Amino acid sequence: MRVLLTGGAGYIGSHTAVELINAGHTPVIADNYSNSCPEVLNRIKEITGVEVEAHEIDMCDAEKVDKLFATGAFDAVIHFAGLKAVGESVSIPVQYYRNNIDSTLVLLDAMTKYGVANLIFSSSATVYGNPERLPLTEDCATGGCTNPYGWTKYMIEQIIRDAAKANPNLSAVLLRYFNPVGAHASGRIGEDPSGIPNNLMPFISQVAVGRRTHLSIFGNDYNTPDGTGVRDYIHVVDLARGHVASLPYCASHKGSVEINLGTGTGYSVKEMAEAFARVNDIPVPYQYAPRRPGDIDACYADPVKAKELLGWEAQLGLEEMCRDTWNWQKNNPNGYKGAN
Ligand code: NAD
Ligand code: UDP
């Protein structure tokens, strides 16, 4: 299939491009590089031998997106494009709503106009807010998001559900990611956050490489076995393969469906820091710090629906997550900047 990846130069999009190529598909990337850089395209070529078609486009720009679709002949779209920094979304909410929602509306218009029927959307476990119960099944209550970023995902899910109801040709898979971590085993593509990382694994790896003195563990009085927060970390290559597995399902169904992409296993912050140190034989000093506002005790998926509908389940474990994160970080201490 010829698959448009909006935001395809980003962390999850680049890994998905590689897995699509491995599975015989043709990804086409559309990205404005607001949180990525074109060097990613060279890295994808190094890994796969394939030069990916790429377009520098703001997905909110309706005219340019129309032009892209006019000649694109896409069989499906995976919509990764979006701003994703939780803290920043609290400071500049309007930009988050505008970018994430406008890009989706523009995309849906173009898909309708050009008869592109299959849409896979990057949603998030953040739509569950404070989990009603654990593990989270897709029918658990959503809403109660603790930041504007989370609300954009909640709202976009609803927009896509409504669009799929109104357009009997549209098929949408709303993938609710848990916590993506890790990198391609080659160490050539990975997560490249700008500034001080907000997320746990990039922070741990910057401590390990010496860019930060220690990890602050936000809270050790949560209602979890060791008191630190528990999350469902999923290797980004597994996550990318979940998108590949979603394509035939999407193409053979109509309407919209929500599917969790997680492993079903929760690890605590302390377990993650200790596993990283053990697997990579490198110290990860940490200190306890106050809770981070908006954080919840624990969050992990029930992954059964993905297995039933997509025939997909996560294959890679904690060891690979820690090993591949470190392999990427140590080979690219400054991310894609100063690329070698
Ligand atoms: P990322 O920032 O690495 O990738 C997003 C890409 O979208 C970037 O390359 C950015 O330049 C591009 N982009 C942003 N706005 C755009 C626009 N208007 N037009 C064109 N391109 C635009 O993020 P990621 O981690 O790869 O996340 C991909 C998607 O998955 C996002 O929608 C994110 O919200 C969602 N998601 C991510 C996580 C996570 O922890 N990484 C968890 C749940 C959901
Ligand atoms: N966390 C932490 N220190 C950090 C970053 C994160 O203790 O520097 C904790 C955070 O409180 C949460 C877990 O690590 O319990 C995962 O946080 P992350 O931001 O990676 O993902 P979230 O689940 O919040 O989307």
C-alpha cells in the first residue's frame, strides 16, 4: 500500500516508515519538521536502502495538503503529525488545539475529496484520564484529561468517530499508545527531544550519557508496590509494527475502532531506572522529588483487543527497551544534530 505518514519524520513515524518498508509498503512522509529534521530521511535510507518520498508541508495548510492529495494516490494515511509536549500544552494551549485539531480537519477534508478511505490515528492512553480500572480496556471511560494535549487527543478521536459515521466509506483505527520507548536496534533512528526531556526514558538516557547529573523520581508515595509511578512502556519498534498490522484491518472494515497498543505489563519509575543501569552496566543516579502535577499512580493496557483484531502483540521486553534506548543515545549523544 502507498501510505501517507503525516509527521512521519518524528520519533514514531520514522520507525513506522522502516517497518512499512520491511513489510513491502511504500511510505510517503509529510512533515513540517517543527519537531524533527530531514536527516531522519537519510537514516531511514541507511537502514532500509530505500529513499522515502518526503514533502515539507504544514498539515494545517489546506492548499498544500490538497495539492499533495491531488497527485498522491494514497491508499491509507497514518496521522502522526501533532504537538505532544504535555507541559508546553499547558502554557500555549491555543497553539496545541490549533495545530493538532486543524491538521486533522484539513486531512479529513482532503481524504474525503480524494476518496482516501483508510485512516490510522495516533491517539494516546492519556484519553483515559485517571483510569476507571486497570488494566485499561478500550471501553473504559475517557475524558478527565489533565492537560490540553490530552484533550486534543480526546477531541480528535470524537471528530474522527463522527466523520466515520457520516462517511460510510471511511475506515478509522484510533490507536491508543501507552508509553513508547526505545529505538531501532541499528542505533540510527531514535527519540530526539529538544531541550530538557519531559519523558522518563530520554531523561534517564541523558543522565547515563552525562548530560544531566541525576534523575528526579517524581513522587514515591503513589499507591504502587514501590511507591513510584507505574506505566506500560512499549518498544517503539513493536508500536511501529502495530501500525503495519492495523493497515489490513483498516482496509477490510468500515467505521471507527479504538485499539490499545501496550504490552499489558506495568513497570515503576524505580524499576525502569534500575533496569536501565543493570542492562547497560552504567550508573543512573536518582533522587526522590515531589509528585509532578497531573500524574496518576498507575496506567497499563489490556492488550487483548489488538491481538484479536490485528493479530498483533508486543514482542520486545524491558531489556530491549533499555538496550536500544542506550544504543541510540550513546551513538547520537546530541540526537540528529552533528549527524555522523
Ligand atoms: P514527534 O514530535 O517526534 O513527531 C511528530 C511529528 O509531527 C514531528 O516530526 C513534527 O515535526 C510533525 N508535525 C507537528 N505538527 C505538524 C504539522 N502541523 N504539519 C506537519 N508536521 C507536523 O512525536 P512522536 O513521539 O513521534 O508522536 C507521534 C504522534 O503520536 C503524535 O501525534 C503524538 O501526540 C502521538 N503520541 C505520542 C506518544 C509518545 O509518548 N511519544 C504517546 C502517545 C501518542
Ligand atoms: N518521571 C519521573 N521523572 C522524570 C520523568 C518522568 O519520575 O524526569 C515519571 C513520571 O512521573 C511518570 C513516569 O515517569 O510516573 C512516566 O512519565 P512520562 O512523562 O515518561 O510519561 P507519562 O506517562 O506521564 O505520559
